Amino acid sequence: MHKDLREVLLSRPELEAGVKKLGERISADYAGRCVTLVGVLKGCVLFMSDLAKSVSVDTRMDFMMLSSYSGAHSTGVVRILLDLKESIEDCDVLIVEDIVDSGLTMEYMLQNLRTRRPRSLEVCTLLDKPSRRRAQVPIKYAGFTIEDKFVVGYGLDFNGLYRNLPYIGVLKPEAIEGKNICR
């Protein structure tokens, strides 16, 4: 376990089993169709890669980058930093997110993507943190429901660090307060 973590919340085997289960559900629900996975960068990268390998139907992949965080806190203002490269009109779209926390970013993303007239639009998140929800968003696929803890690893970060951990851990408060950022 990394020195800046208080505990491992989800181990690598637990993550693998959860992602496989999500992939099986998605494959069954989209049987005979092509699904467009829209990943929310940067946190989704490891999850989306593993999820795509667990989905047995035809898939397309595209990415968006949105921002509402500064350090450990949400600013409440969502900005699109990178938009989709392909049209999603008349497509079955599945947003792939690492964590749904306040729900504000996902609410904004859903509103934005609905204007592009997809055939269907659903949300798949690795982690759901309902205790922090400020906007109610429909989550069709959730890998794990977690308590209100600041988590990192498996794509989730704090100031760009810890994404490469193969598990999800809870960051120590002192790591949040005094972390020097690599430059």
C-alpha cells in the first residue's frame, strides 16, 4: 500500500470482478447493437480500458474532458476542456465515468449530450458516492457505492498523482494538505 494512503478501499481483484460484471450487464443490455463509450478524461482511462475489454458487443470510443475540481474540492462550475471528435446523433451512448460525486459534472454532461440527439444516453460509473449528491442524475450502471471518503487510484487522482495505483485507496488527510506536486 502507498505511504500516503490510510487504507485500500477496493483491491485489484475486487476491481477486476466489478468491471467484468459491469461488462456482462452492458453486453446483455446492448446485444445486437453498437454502443459508443464516451469516456470522461482523465480519470476514466484505466476503468474504460478494462471495461471495453469486458464488453462483447461492437463499441466505438470517444472522449470528453470536463473540469469542476481544483485540488480536493469541486468549484461547482463545469467547463469542457476537450469535446467529442465524432457525432453521436442516433447512437447508443454510454458515458463512462470514474466517480459520480456531487453529480454536477454529470448533470451538465447529460444536458450537453442530449442536445446532440443520441438514440439513447446512459451513465456507467465505477464509483458512486450518493452521500455527496447535489444533482440527481440517473446512473444505470454503478460498479461500487462508496462512503464519503477522498479516494485515489485506478485512474482517480489528487492533483494529477496516484492515477497509476492498481487499486483504490483512501488518501490520508495530511497527504491532501501537504502534497508537493511533481513538476
